[in-house]
Amino acid sequence: MAPSWVPAVSEKLSKREWRLLAERLGYTQSDVDVLQGGPRALLTHWMCCQPPASAAELLRQQLDELAWTVERDMVIRPTIIPDPEPKQEKPTVFLSYQWAHQPQVKMLWQHLLAAGYHCWMDVGQMGGGDKLFAKLDDGIRSAKVVVSCVTPLYARSANCTREVNLSISLNKPIIPLLLEQMPWPPVGAMGPVMSEYLFVRFFQRDNERTGDERYWPAAKFDELLMQVRYHAPPDRAVAKASYWQWSPSEQAQNKAVTTTSPAAAASGPSSGKVFLSYQWGHQSQVKALRDRLMGLGLTCWMDIFEMGGGDSLYEKIDSGLREACVVVSCVSEKYAASMNCRREVSLADALKKPIIPMIVDDKCPWPPAGPMSPVLTQLKPIRVGSDVQQHWSTDAPEVRELLTRMSPHFLEFSDRVTSQACVIA
């Protein structure tokens, strides 16, 4: 139901004023044509479709710019101004999107909140005004990470481009979600900016239907959570049980018991670890490699199995690399382009950790293009290809080579790993 002041305000708006107001509130000409009731229909639609407090604030702001001052209307204006909202904690995720996709982004906001992440999301079509842009500025500045919901409309939007440019100027991490199938990088002014980023494909294919309201593949939401967690831990106070244990760390511990051979289990844990560095697109292959190595009694560090509630992933990665005896870099084209993977390789090199590059992408050249090339080019890669999962389930030559190259870095495991390599041979 529209507020009681709507009829009085609509009567005072001239035809020119209410059409200009509609434009400022983000309505198109076709939208205005549909609103056959004139200014009253406009105000009723606006107030009923937006959260009351925010809708009233935006409306008041636009009336100000149309010269609706306190002197002109002393009675109606105070009833439009909402009570001050209680001070809330700054959201850690800024959701940048184009208005046409607001229903999808609202659903994403709900699921991110259920996973423990407070999000900043505008609450209506964006009108002009310094105060509104100030809120956008404050939202981006206070956020730990910016999630860009990319579509062709988003790429063509001047306002969305401003949000992306401000995020980059403030050195905010950006996670692009591809809500629709489209060329990458996007065509237009946003193309050069987005070309540096890896996107998360956030639309379903025929074999990825979830059978519910979600429009994204389940695995891709997990990927988004992991990327967000690089920059901010979730808030357990708001996380729902269904998402709080989204990371399979507990299942990993159970799985480690079942996949470790009796002989390896009897000999106790390793004093060092194998750090598995990879890009999320190859997670299933790297999990298979981890199972194979743990079956030999080696302790492996893999991000999805190491995270607990409230952990900082950067801190975990730092400690994981410092404790590692050897780093296995699972190299692919996306791995070479990933900023986070570049950081892992750079830190491993700075710590003088032995790095064994393993090519897990048939299309990946050697050395890979990009900043990590100077570090990796001097190393001999093990070329496994995209069918790496099958390699680890069989005693392939690649397994023998990997074990042989790892064995010198594990003192108490050196004899056992070397003997295992000989048995495979």
C-alpha cells in the first residue's frame, strides 16, 4: 500500500515535473507510457516496489532537485523523510550490477548472507544527486571485495563502468561473475579493464540444473565463496547451517583416513607438507592428486581442506607455504593468469621453496605467458595434460617422476617414496 502522502504530492506535480521525476528515478519512456495513472501511479509504483526508507530518501532527494523545498511544502516533506537508520556494520562485499538484473542479484545477496557475508547492494533504480553517489563511494571504500555481476547490459552501463573504475582506483579486489553467456572480455569501455581478470561462469548449462530457484551451478557458488574468502572471513553469527560447512575441510579429514594406506598410517605423519598450488577450474584433478599422495603417507596442503570458520585464507596460504617441503604448481593457462596463483608462486620463490611445475592443461604453452614465467621457465615441467585425474588412479610414468623429484625434500619419507617409485617402475 502506498503512503498516505502520495495523493497530495501527486496533485502538486505538473506533467513536466512528474515525467522529469520519473526519468531521474530511472524509469524509461516505455515505463512512463505504461504508468497511465500519471504522477500518482508513478509515486505508488515507486514506493511499493522499493524498500520504504530508501525509496522515500531517494524520492525526497529528487524532489529537492526539482525545487521542492521546505518552503514550498511544509506539511508533506517531513512525512517523506524516514527516521534515521540505526548504525550498522559496513558490509564486506559490494555487489555491482545493472538494474535489469536486480532479481538475480537479490537472490545472490540472500545466499551470500546465508554463507556469512554482509553485502552492499543498492535498493532501487539509481537517480542523480551527490548524496547517492556518496553512498556508492562509501560502499566501495568500505568493502573488502567487489563482485561484478557482468552481462552485456552491465558492460554498456556508464554507472557500472564508474563503479569498476573506482574499485580499481581504490585497489579493491574484483571478482567478475558472468551471469550470461557473452564474449570475454566484454566489448566496449569495460573490456580493457576486465581483460586482466578471470571470471566465474555463473550461469547454468543443461547438465548443471539445480532444480530450484538458483540460476548458478552449485560448484560455482562454492568457487565464489572461496574467492571472497581470500579477502574476508565469513560472519558466523549470520551464517546458516546449510552454508557454514560449505568448505569440505571436515570431510577431507575423514577422507584422509580412508585414503591413506595402512603402512603409511602406521608410520605416522610427515614433518613437512606438499603444497598444492592450483587454479579452481582444476580442483577435481588436484583433489585426485592429493588422494594419491596421501595414500603414500605424505601430508598435503590444499586450500579447500585447510579452511575453518573465520580463517583468513591469505594467512593460511602463507603458513602453508612456509611449512611446506615442496610446492607442486598445477599449471594451466588460467593458473598463469590468476592473480592469487601468481602470489603463491612469488611467495614460494621468495621463500626458496622447491617448485615442481606440473602442466595440467593440454593447451598451456611452456613457459606460461605472464609474470610467473621468469620463476617457472628455469624448471623442468611434468606434462600430464587435462586427463590428470586418470593418471593418478594408475601407476603412470608421471607419478614415478613426481615421486622421484619430491623424495629428496622429505627426509624421513625419502626411502619410502623412492622405493614406491621403484615399485611403480
